[in-house]
Amino acid sequence: MTEKRPRSVPPEPGPVGPLRMPDVDTRHLPQGLTFHLVKMPRLPVAAVSLVLDAGEAGMPGPEAGWGLLAGTALQGGTGQRSGDALARALEGAGSGVGVATGWDAVHLELTVLPERLPLVLPLLMEMVREPAFPQDEVKRARERRLATIRQRAMDPGALADDWAAAEIHHSDSPYARPLGGTAESIAKVEAADLVGLVERRYRPMGGTLVVAGDVEGDEVLAMLEPLLRGWEGGPLSVQAPSLSLPRSREARVVLVDRPGSVQSELRLGHVGVPRASPYHASLRVVNALLGGTFSSRLNLNLREKNGFTYGVRSRFSFRRGAGPFWVGTAVDREVTAAAVGEVLDEVRGLRDQGPTELEVASSRDYLAGVFPLQLQTVEDVAGRIGSLAVHGLPPSAMVEERDAIRGVSVEAAGEAARLHLKPEEMVVVVVGDAAVVRAPLEALGVGPVEVR
Amino acid sequence: MIQLPVDRVELDNGLTVILSHDPSLPVAAVNLWYAVGSRNEPEGKTGYAHLFEHMMFQGSANVPKGRHFELLERAGGSVNATTWFDRTNYFETVPSHHLELALWLEADRMGGFLQALTLETLENQRSVVKNERKQRYDNQPYGDWDERLQALLFPPGHPYRHSVIGSMEDLDRATLDDVRSFFLTWYTPENAVLSVAGDLDRDRTMGWIRDYFGTIPARGQPPEPRVPVLASVLGETIRQEVEAEVPLPRIYMGMRIPPLQDAGFPAIRILATVLGSGRSSRLYSKLVRESGVARDVMAFPYPLVGGCSTFLIQATGVSGTAVGLLEELLVDELAGVREVREEEVQRAVALADTGLVSGLQEVGTRADLLSMYQTLLGDAGEVNREMARLRAVTPGQVRDAADALLGEDNRAILTYRPASRVS
């Protein structure tokens, strides 16, 4: 017999529903490409994700942003059809190829109804293997990129992101520059450069192709075979020795003057850890309770208690090298210094005192609990498998990551916080009205205030 | 074509409930639409629907401040709410064994919101919302575009003339009494639709819903929203030129179009795609690819139900493009779209097909669409007819829509020019 629960008490969860992970059929193709077929017959839809080892971190400084631009300019046409004809063919099949170039890899992704997969797979491979980069298309892609760079310089949030990257990472590290390059590097790029870049870097060896959805593996393989024939070689992935270096180890304030700003955009950060760090799972738990959820310390303090901001987030960016850890928010300009002080206090408090048992349990439950929510779609699954492959991890790592999160103890989270939160090394980037915020920031005494 | 199960029940207190069962993943979504948005705000109280949405997270009879998010995050759920012209929605997706918790939380605030309301939480969220306004509007290049365009498209006193975020002055004036009366007027069971989609047991779920929501007393139908009679088109080209601290020249063009429930709306959706969605669209092809003067361009309708909707075209120039040239090329394409071809319509339908199926993979999207069609069109089952309506659109209908809506007699044009700097 069960006692009836009083209405004032939240209900207990019911029995956990079974989570059936989709079957993954993995083949190692002769080109050196790993192919994963994920059968997900729930709805008539399929997603394709092709991941190649051609990220921006592999570009030398003067060519910053060229990798990203090459990805964008793939839409400009192939040896067989113009950019316009390519767009008509893809969209006529109800699809479109999204090209996202990150630090570690380039991801080419599309969604399509399964019966149209035979129409779009050849187009995807045509883009990758035979891009034409006509002069006029490259010129326009360059102009558009320059326009975007200009736009970022006037958007306070994007401006703060770019300054934070430059101030956190060593100037020799690719991570110090904007992912899409600078006006100087982009202005120099020519069609021939992009041809050479793709020729060199868009190679199958070490790459991963995922097809997820209501499809049959043998049929997809039969479609792929002629499309991949003769494609070979691999990019030489060289990691810059300075990739993970910080710019400095002292706390300091960089104030980027934007007169008239009614808010200040804040980024407080330092170099974090690579994806391969043994602290990956424990730092995800630490971050969730610091600033990764609504109920996190930072959000409850800055938003729900003080009303300084619409929202605040923290994040470890896990890359092949040590990406940044940062806290980001936009606050009323009158409370700029107070908000910086609160963020530093929270980071210091967590580093020194560690998290509570309840906080760690809540974060663990959150991160493990959202797992089925984040893998509802064919795009989710294809994207996740592709992202894991970037770090040399197999599809089974999806579940292993969740289990690792479940295994994080309060001691492990405390240790991760103690070792990897470094308030004394934090760079504080403020994009705001210097006439209003400079004196209070100096009075805060975090470190020298440099106005840019 | 996909057919979502649509199981509709009306409770005695007037709450409409829609269930849509799909056991294939262990997740479930709860979604509540309240038929109240910025259009229901009287003069001097702009932004109150949205401020109220924030207050709904500040606690209720059995849920202290902060606990709503805390409980759902601990359950591995995702949570949010949004306010729009015609409605406010609240939603959470949870692992399905936590479905009862999500229902209990939504019911607690529908029934017991007033019991936790304090001046302290109002002051806190007023400050949060004012920061939201600063972040999205006041500290952002082009941030005031929608306020400017709405004021061009709608006459003074019209419910769609002001922005959802509202004015700082009005937000400053909001009192506890305003919040109370907003709740009592609009947050009634009769004015809400509750949708649940995903892995659910029908009887058990209906049991929870009757238990938690069915016991909330009916409070009467809210007042009918005012729907002023407007001419179907603007009747002229209205223009506003702004010189501001913006990086690139940009043009916004707004048109007054029929409301979502109009039989011609599917043709308008197809028209928008043909014109400005995707790289094969006419505007992309001309402004971005062929002439290279634009960095981006898009066209889309904003579906509304209060007598009319709006259609929006936006184009950003690359550096140095004269905004007049953007307008000239854009206007040419508006005339040219009369010649729309069968294959363009087919492409738009193919894109819509993929978009719809892809979207329906997420239980959260399903629940939101069910609430939307029930609230705005009075029948959640319309979700299953939308694709057929789009597929039935002919080039002739697209041409007719273009003729009726895209002419010189129906344009509000807002242009931004980068301020010339003295250096």
C-alpha cells in the first residue's frame, strides 16, 4: 500500500524508460575513411556528416581564415556545374550542404529524405573532390567574409569574443586569432590558394563519414563506392607547438572602449585543457554548476540575485589543444566592476572551497539526464559521432561519456576545480564605455587596466 | 506523409489538452500556450506580457524561487519560455520518467502563481528584462529595426505597433497589481492549450493532468482581443532612412499580408522561399551571387492572427554598397517573381518537406506545433494538413500573392547607412 503523496510535494520520477542506442555499423574503407552507418528508422529522414582533418588550427598565421573561407567557397560551384546550378540541384532535392570549419576539422553536413539520398550524395562528393573556385565566386566569398569581419568589429558580443581569444592565448597560438581570419589575412587570398588548400587538405585518410537515418547500409555503400573511387591520401596534420600556450599568467583587465555602450560585454578567462585531458568529465561537472546551467552559481548570483544581466555562461572549450575556459555575460554598465568582482569571487570560491555534494549530484544528473534529449534526431547522432571522431573516439564514446559523468565524485570535481580554475591568471576583457567603467575597474584592483 | 497522433480532450475548467504518443524514444515534451502576447497590452503597459513570462519562473504555491529550474535540470530536462505578439509559450522536454514532474510544475504556477508573488522578485526580474532589452536592442547595431518597422507598418494604437520587449518607461512603471491582474485576466485554464508529446502512457498522463490541472478553478474566458480593421495593404510606400553606428548598409522591407488563417497563406510561404530562402532563391541569386552587392539576404513571413501578418525582406550590403542599389535590385526581383516557374515552386516544396520531417523528430517541436495550431487555428490536427496545403500551391497562386502583396502600394522601407566618421 502506498501513502498518497501530499500535493505540495514534487512527484518522484517513474521507472526509467529503456534507452536503445541505435546500432552503428562501422567499416574501414580503403581510402582510409571510416564509415559509420547508423540505422534510425523512426522517421523517413537521413543525415550525412563528413568530417575531414582540415581545421583552422592547421593554418599558418598569414593564412588565418583561409580554411574557413575555402569551406564557404565550396558553394561556388564544381567542375561539373556552376554555383547556381549546384544550389538548384541540392535544393531541388530539398537539401543543402552546410560547411562548418572549426579549429580541429571541417564538417560537411546535410539532411535529406532517404529517397533523395542518391541525388545528393554525388553532389556532396563533387563539392569536396572537384571544387572549381571560379574567380568571381572567390572574390565574392572574400568580400562577404570581409563584411562579416567588419560586422564583428561593431557587434559588442563578437568583439569581446575576439579580444578574449587574443588576450587569453599566446600570440603564436592559432587560438589567439578569430576563427574566420582577419581583414589582413583574408584580403590576400586568391582562387589559386583555395584550390591548393583543398587539394592538400580535403583528403579521406583519417576522415569520417556518418550516415544516420532510415537507410540501408549496403545501399549507401553501393552509392558511395563510385563516388570515393580514386580519392586518396591524407592531410598532414601538424599541431603548432605553441597551440596551448597562454599569453600571460597574470590577472589583468583589457578595456576595449566603445563609447555610448549602455551595457558592458564581459569575458573572463584563461587557457583551459584539451579534450584528451583526464579531467574532461569532471570539468564538465564543475562547469555545469559554476555557469553551465540556469541553476548555476554564476547565474543565480548575477541574474537571479543581483539582476545585473539577462544571463551569464561559463564554458571550457575542449579542443585538440588546450582551448579557452571563459565566463561570458553582458551587464548594465553601472555595475560593470561589481559584476567582474562577483565573477572572480565565484570562481575563487569554487576553486578554494570546492563544490557541495548536492551541486555535484545535480550537475551529474543534469548532464547524464539530458543525454537522450540531445540524441533525438538523425542530425544529432550523425553530428555527435562526427565530433567524437575528431578526437579519435569511436561512436561507443557517446555512452561512455555519459557513464564517465555519472562516475564523477565530489572529490574528483573538487580536484578538477582546484587544478583547473585559475582566478589569479584570468584576463578580464570588457567591451564598454571607458569613460564610465574605467575608474571603477581600476578601483577593483584586479590588475592593471589597459585601454584599447 | 507523416501523421502525428492527435488526441484532444477538453477539461471541465476549459483547459484544452492535446496528447501525441510516440514511444520510440524515452523522452516527452510538455508545452503550454497561453493565448496572450504583446498585442493584448494596453497603451502604457508595453512589455508586460514578456515581463510576466519572467515572473512565472519566480515561484508558485509549492515551488520556491529557483526551484522550477533546479528540479527540471536535476531531472535532465530542458526548459524555457517565449513571448510573441499573439501568445506566450512555456515548455520543457524531459526524460519520460520525469513527465509527471513537468506537469506538476506547470500546474502549480497556473493554479498558484499569486501565492509566491513578491515585490523583491518583481524588482529582480524588471532589472533582468531591462538588461535583456539593452543586450538585444539598445547595445546592438540595427537593434531597433523591428521597433522602427512595426511603427511604419501599423498605425498608432494598433496592437502590433509596439515591440514585445516594450519600453523602458513602461517596464519601470509595472506594479505588483499589474502583475496580479495580468495573471487573473489571461492565465486562466480557458485561455491555455496544454500539449504533451512523446513517450507517454495515455491513461496515466490524463490522470496526472486531471489531478493537477483539472482541479484549477475556471475563471472565465478572457476578453476577446481587439482586432482593429486595417486596409489589407499599406496603400503606399513608406520610407525611413537611418544613419547610425552600423558596420554595413542594410535594408529592411516590410509588407502587410493576410493573417495565418487565410487560405492564401501557404502560397505566401512558398513565395517567401522562392524569393529569399536558400542559395537558389531569386534574391540570393541576384543580390549575393550575380551582382555581389549583398552579404546576405532573406525573406520570410511572420505568421500572426490578429487581422493581418507581416512579410519581411532583409538584405545587408557588402562594404561600400549604396543602400539605394540594394533597394533597386530588390525591387526588380519583386517585379520579376511574377514569372515564377513550376520548378521553383517544386524546390520550395521540397525544402519545406525536409524541414517539416526533420523538425518533427524532436518531441519539443511536435508539442509546440500542436499547441500552435490549436491556439491560432482552433485545431491541433492542422499540423497534419500543412504539408498537403504547401504541396497544393500552384505557380499561379504564387504569382497572385506577389501581385497582391509585393507592389509599390505595400512597402515599408527602412534603411541603415553607416554613420560617416570624422577622423
